[in-house]
Amino acid sequence: MAKISNQQGFGLVELMIALMLSLVVVAGLYAAFIGDQKSYELTRASHLLVNKNRMSIQTMRLYIQQAGFRDYNQLYQNTLLPVVPVADTLGFTWDEAQMLQGLENQTTYPGAKADTDVVALRFYGAAAPNASLYACDGSEVAADTVLTMVFFISASDQLVCRDPSGDTVFDQDIDNLQLLYASADNNFRYFKASQVTDWTQINRVKIGLLVAQDVAMGSLSRDHKYSVLDEDITVNDKKLRQAVSETVMLLNRGVS
């Protein structure tokens, strides 16, 4: 008589243990995947932020360096930038030869974000072959034409260049703009706009921007404090931020 083999399958307890082990393994793999994704997104956002910083600050530097430019004819005839005693279409009055002025942590400039700085500048256009002076939209400024432009941060956190033809948005997610000014007779001390007593003596500008970048799969929001030049700014959200600054020399001072 053949012997009957007494074979049994997995019991309920064994199945439950196997299921729990499988869940632990899957959970570990998922956590590792999420961690890799967060690391990738953070690295990606950091690279985008660095590129945005570089582009925004360099754009402002190139435009501000145009302040006070006079073509050969103006220099030869000693033609200064004109007096503007009544506020122009951009809201500013100007002394003779004045090429720059700023507003400190303003709350009333049209379209600008409250508690951010505003800077206005003006210059003459140039004739060929020196026709390399540009309006906000990138078009060349005609010779013997005085152009005024204004830089500010909009209420929508955009870096905006405004001239008589309208507004041009240079970049998004720019939280704050701060500016300091140095005079020709005191190059080692910088002043807020409200402390400047003679704008015709300003020969350099220090620009400070607080730039933000969204991060997918970001961590929980918490307070962060950033120093933008002489201002401390606190924010609470999931965005990655960086404060960047640069000093711009004003080589075209209009006073002869």
C-alpha cells in the first residue's frame, strides 16, 4: 500500500508575514524613489535660480550703464540732459544733467510692489556707428532723443522696465529690489535714496535682488529670512530663493 505524502501549502500566518515583508520592501523602494525625485527637483530648481539670478542682474546692469550717455554731438557742444521741472509721463522731475534717481521702499509708484525700491534713469540716443543704446523693448533709441526708463518690481513679482512706450517684463518671481548709491566724492559709503542730497554726484549703484524659484515636491513651508543689501526680508512658502547683488559703475556722468 503506497504511503500518502502529507504536503501542506502556506498557512494564513505565513501569507500575512510575506505580505508585510513585501509592503516593507515596496515602501522602502517608494521612499527612495521620492527622495531621488526631491533631490533632482531641488538640483533643477537651484540651476534655474542661478541662471535667473545671472540674467536679471546682468540685464539691469547693462541698462543702468546707459544712464547719462551723450553722443559725440552732445559732448562736443556740451549739451547736458535737460531740466524737467514738471513730472514727466513716468512721474519724475529732473535737474539739468541729472541722469539717475531712486525711490526707497516706495508704496505709491504706479504698478510697483510696496516696500521695494524703484530706480529711474535717462540718456541720449546715439547715431551710427554708435547706435547701441536701447529702450526697454530692445529697440534702438534715435539720435538726439532723451529716453527715460524706470526699473521696478511689479505687484505680481515681475522685474519690469518702463519707458514712454510701455512696460516690458524681464523676468518672473523677483520678490524684491533694493538699491544703494555712492557719490563721486565718497566712493566707500553707500546711501539709501532718501539720503542722497545731490543726484548729479552719484557715480555708482549697488543693485540687490531677491529671486525666487518654484520647487516641485518641495518641503513644508517655513519662515526664511534673506538679506538684500541693507534690508532683511522674511518670507514663508515653499519656493527656493537667493539674494544677489552687483555694483554698477556710472561712467557717463552728465556734469562736464
